[in-house]
Amino acid sequence: MDFDDCIKFANTTPVCYLATVDGDQPRVRALGFWFADKKGFNFQIGAAKDMHGQLQANPKVEVCFFQPGEQSGIMMRVAGEIEFIDDILLKKQVLEDRPFLKEFGMTFDHPDLVIFRIAKGEAYFWTMETNFEPKKMIKFGD
């Protein structure tokens, strides 16, 4: 397994679970996943969400992607630090990919439209079959 496998797995998993830290309390929530590419794992949220403040205070996150299947399915966990992305082309792209955002008044220059990426970190895959084996970490980013 390599980073290309991580990209493919993430892009075929429409919902993931992202954990942040709020003070000393972990917080996890389901998110509709946007996309992964060679630059990392890309997400879009609204600035009014608690998550935005948590990410600003502590950029370390962990994400779990899960695809059900035989014997408990396959899980990929990704850990790293996020970076906020202020790219007009990406903001225009997210509005095309997620037209429902326009119903909330979002435009590419709206301050509530937030894009972030996990550009550097490590990932690993888990199955019931590999449950007791050492984790085979896949490092990505610079």
C-alpha cells in the first residue's frame, strides 16, 4: 500500500469522521469528504462551526475513513496537521462540486467558506484480518 492507495480509498468514501481537540476534550464528527490528491486530503467547512475555532487553536487532527464489508470492512486512519487554504480557484471548485453551499449564501469570496487540507502526516489501513499486525504507516507530504 502507498499514498496512491490512500487517495483512491478516500475518494471512494463519501463520509469520514474527523477528530479535533477542544481544550483537553476530543471532538469527533462525521463530514462529507471533499477530495484527496497528491497534495493531501481536502475538506470544506463553515467558519461559524465550532470545528473552525478548534482547528485554529490546534491544527492536529485524525480522520477515519470506513468502508463496510465482510469481516468488519476496511478502515483507513489519517493523522496530521491541517493547513488552511485560501485559493480562489479551489473555492470556486468547491461551489461547483457542492452546489448546496450556494443555498446558504456561500460565494467564493464569502468569509464563512473555509477550505483546509491535511498535507503532511501518516495513514494506515486496518482490517479484521490485519488487526493484530504492526501498523504499516504510509507517510505523506514533505
